[in-house]
Amino acid sequence: MSLNLLTEATLMFLTWSQQIVGLSLTNKAVGGSEKCLAGVRKAFAAVEALMSGNASQVAMDFGCCTIPKNLDDQIELMQNLADIVMGTVQYNEEGVLMSINELCGVMTNKSKAYEEEMEAYNRLVKLAKIYHSTSEEPCLDISHEKTVKDMMDTSLPSGRRAERQWTYQTCTEFGFYQTCEDATCPFSGMMTLQAQTQFCPMLFGISQHSLPGRIAFTNTYYGENVKPHTPRVLYVNGGVDPWKELSVVQDRTEDGEKAQTIFIRDTAHCADMMSRKVTDRCSLKKAREEIEKHVVSWLKMAAAGED
Ligand SMILES: *[C@@H]1O[C@H](CO)[C@@H](O)[C@H](O)[C@H]1NC(C)=O
Ligand SMILES: *[C@@H]1O[C@H](CO)[C@@H](O)[C@H](O)[C@H]1NC(C)=O
């Protein structure tokens, strides 16, 4: 099918996250800057350009196991590089390898060691090196064929079992694809909705045509992120978390209906679920107290036999 069969509204729903990842890269409170975002954008454009000029050079620079042999492999590589930045933003200061502060440090460092030939492209190469240095794999696998084969594997020890299950949910309920077709996206425009939704028919026999209807059903059933029919649910979001765009946040609920929301300005995906640390930001400490208050009141209600 072609992309334009998906309605515009669905597309908007599906393609939320990359602008937000970009915005988080400029957030000064967590070490971001406009310069950092510009560096990331420049680096991805440079990789794309070199890929069409000399793919073996790109493969060598980023330690790929093979030279990308078709468009699918190229997308695989671009996705992999984008994942470095996306993962860093989503889990900022939550125990992942790098923080936004460190990533932006590499992308904008002015020190002598970086001066010579440290174009945006080389900085991304360096970032990828740091990132993959902790991997047990000897090289970066960018074979799309292998990805599909691994995703087909339904056996328990499959290394991609969680990804397969998540993909199933995206095909049947959520959408939530992380695409980059909008000009504001700092990564590669090769990450298209078409490329990501092709897994639905491939893995599960679910047609791409059917996705908008499935997503619409989910939205209707749960009340979307505007008026969720969900008593005793607290929507906790972090301001750095790209996923907040799809959640229920304060300014979207109408006349303070039932939805209860907590917004933590400077945290990412799930800081509130982690153990307390002395280094926790003030906003996080306050949010935890608020969450506790809600849970306590629900438990009291339950103990009193109230609905
Ligand atoms: C492509 O890159 C490889 C690896 O650096 C190099 O050996 C080769 O000469 C380059 N080819 C072209 C056409 O620039
Ligand atoms: C810049 O690079 C130098 C040399 O590698 C390093 O010591 C310094 O901490 C870096 N600065 C930032 C902001 O990352």
C-alpha cells in the first residue's frame, strides 16, 4: 500500500516523537542546546549523503558487520544510529550509558582534542563507538534480512521477543511508530511510516490498511489522551520524555474531569518508578510525594469498601 492511505489524523498520531526528541536535545536544564540539536541534524544529513556516495566508507566508520546492500539495510543503519539519540533522551539520567548532557558534550565539545576534523559526522561516529563499546557483538548488525528472521522467531530464547510483542501491540492497538518524515526531525527521513508498518503484514498477517481503524478503536475505547474513562489512574509524565506527547498531561484535560495528572519538568521516561537517590531533582521528589498521596487515598477508599 502507499502511505497516503493512512489518514492525516492518523499520521499525526503516529509520528509524534522525533520533534520532541529534538526539543529535549535543546533543553538546557538537562545539558542540551540548540547547537547540540544542530550538530545531530548535520551528522545524520552527512551520513545519508555519504551513504549514497560511498556506503563501504560508512559501514567501516560505524563498525557495521556488512556493507548495506539495499535500501532496507540502509534504513536499518539509520534507525540504529537514531536509536542512540532516542534512547539517550527517553532514559535520560535513568541508568543508561549516556545522558543528554554527555551526548551533547560529544556533539558540541570545543576542546583541543576535538578540534581537528571533528565535523558533525565524526562526532556521531565517536558517539556510536562509545555506545557500541558495551555491546557483546563484535560489529553492528545492519542486515534487514536478519532482523526480519529474528523477529519471526517465536521461541522463548529469542533475543527479540520483547520487540516482537511490542510490534504486535503497535500493529493491533497503538500505532506509536517513531518516524522521521517531517522536516523538523533531526534524524534520517529514511525512517518512514511505510518502512515501520511493513512488519505488521510480514510478521502477523495484519494489513497496513487496517491500522488506522485499529488505532481509532483503541482511542474511542479508552477515551484518547483528552478524556480517558479511567478512575484511579494517575498519569505521570516527565518533561524530557518524548512519550509525554501521547499521554494525558495537565493542559489537555477538560474542566478538571476525573483524569489526574502529574508533570515532572526535568525527568524522562520513568524516573518516578525508580528508587530514591540523593541526586534526585526537586521536581521528582515533589512528584513522588504527590503520587504517594494519591495511592494512599485509593487504598483508604478500597479498605473502606468504597468504589
Ligand atoms: C570508499 O571508501 C573506501 C573505504 O574507505 C575506500 O577504500 C574507497 O576508495 C572509497 N571509494 C570511493 C569511490 O571513494
Ligand atoms: C571535551 O573533551 C575533552 C577531551 O576529551 C574532555 O576532557 C571534556 O570533558 C569534554 N567536554 C565535554 C563538555 O564533554
